[in-house]
Amino acid sequence: MMRRLHLQGTHRGFSLVELMVGIVVAMAAVIVVTQIFRVSEGQRRTTSGGDDAQTTGAIAMSLIQRDLRQAGQGFSNAQLLDCQLQLTASRTLNNLVPAIINPAQVPPGDDDTDVIVISYGSGWGAPEGSLINSQPAAATYSVGAPQAFPLGDRVVAAPQNRATPCVVTLTSISAAPTATNAFVSQGMAGASNGTLFNLGRQPRFLAYAVRSSRLTVCDFVTQDCTDNDPANWTEVAEGIVSLRAEYAKDTTVPRDLSVDVYDQTAPTTVCGWSRVVGLRLVLVSRNRQTEPANVAASAPSWAGSAPLVFSNVNPNWQLYRYKTFETTVPLRNAPGAAEPDFVSCP
């Protein structure tokens, strides 16, 4: 019995002091590991967030550039340029031009950003349209090449003499053409000797705007772009904090189709619109990762005069990193200086 008691007395555990020291050492190790993880994770998020901002901004800019390259397709003619286009019974596009900056009918986006409306057709017809030889019936046009107006295409008829104000209607080809006639859903009275323009199956009238730090788009054909209800605007890319644009204008007399000035002043005449040969724009994307201290001493700059301001949207804008994408896109479907309708433009 005495031997057994002696053996039991030789087995000892940790003392309270030893346990406390062990806990303190373990906590210190956890804190060190946590700090290392936090720093490395912050660096990883900054890097991946920068990559995301780079990718998002590049894709968003690519989409806008794609639409601008097609801007004006199918209607770069003095008979239609800057007309009011009736799209449906309830939707109207006030200015049928390749691209317009901050049109009055579209609500503005975030503070200190611009709205761009880009319009183009998708048809294969000639941009000068087809002469309407006669009008056998209210919704029937006799044209030289009716096969150029297949069933389902969207067309616009313009009178022989441009009206003031100029108001035209987008309608559809309602039946297969015959050897001489094209048939539309809604005809225009007095169309003889006028012009029929084919805008294809899916003409686009797209409004781009930055809303709640997201690049959004609205199509006048299907949505009410005069209302900033989010249901009307489709998100294209998140983390886009600024979109700015300026017209690239040829002011030389006679015109030489080279850029002389950049500004945001919308032309007020057909001749003025014919001198817009491109758009200069900038798009700014933001890293999703906030930094512990200010990393943006000032807002990014660009070649245009419209400032890039973020403080109105987010007072902590200096805690983010930004990527800037800037370009000038020529309007390939802008009227040429030698075209008969624009030769005499001042």
C-alpha cells in the first residue's frame, strides 16, 4: 500500500502558472498569425480587386465602343438626321442622331457623370434609303427594290421635303414584298417621292448611364428610358463610378473630316450634327477593396474638360483605387463632306 501511494505521488500535472503562461504564448502566436493573414489577405484583395476593376472597366468600355462604331447606321441622311422618331404609341426618341450626350429627355445618372444615347439600325439597306415611287394604298409603298424590305424589318418613311419640325415613325414591314411594293404596318400620308429607310430587324436606341456606381443601359424600343426606375435600366457592369463624354467636331470650312474641337455642346441643326465626327469618352472603374488610409490624393484626370468628381457619390472615395479608360471613337456612319446633302453645310 505504501509503495502504491508513493508511485501515485510522483505523477504531477501542470500548475496554474504554467497553464496561464501557455495560454499567453498561444494567444500571442494566434495574434501574430492573424496579423500576417490580415495583411496578406488585404494585399490579395487589393490585387484581385484591381484585376476585377481592370477587367470590368475594359469590358464596359468595349461594349460602348462597339455600339459607337455602329452609331448612325441606316439613317445618316439629311432627311432623317435629328428628326423626332415615334417608336411606339407611348415612346418617342427626340433626336435621331448617331450619338447624343445628356439629352434632356433622359434623367441624369450619378452626380458629375454623363448620359450617352447611341442609335443605329441593323439592316443591310443603303443609308440613303429607297425612293418611294408611288403610294398605291395608305400602308403600301412602291419602291425600286422591294426585296430590300423583307417581312419583319423595321422601316422609317420620310417625305420628299423635310418637314419642320421633322417627325417620323418607326414601323414594321407587315407582309412579304411583291415585285413592286413594300407593305408596312403604319403608313405615312403623302409619301410619294419620299424615301423609305430600312433599319433592320433590331434597331437599337441605347441610353448608357452610371446609376448607383453601376454602368446601366436602357433600350428605347423596349423600355421607358425617360424614367430612372431601376426596372427600366439593365446593369452592364458594377463598380463604374464615372462616365464622361465630349463631341469630336470638324469645324473647318470646307470640312475635312478631322477633329478640330472637343466639347459637350449639342448641335442644334442638321449641318451641325453632320460635323460631329466622333466621341471622346472616359470611363472610371473602382476597386471594391477599401484601404485603411487614403490612397487617392485626387480624382483621376482625363483629356476632356468635364471633371471627374466622386465625392458627391461617396464621401470616402479616397479610400479606393481607380482604373481609368479613355478613348476617342470615330463615327464611321457620320455624313461625309462630299455627300450632296451636306456639301453646302456651313
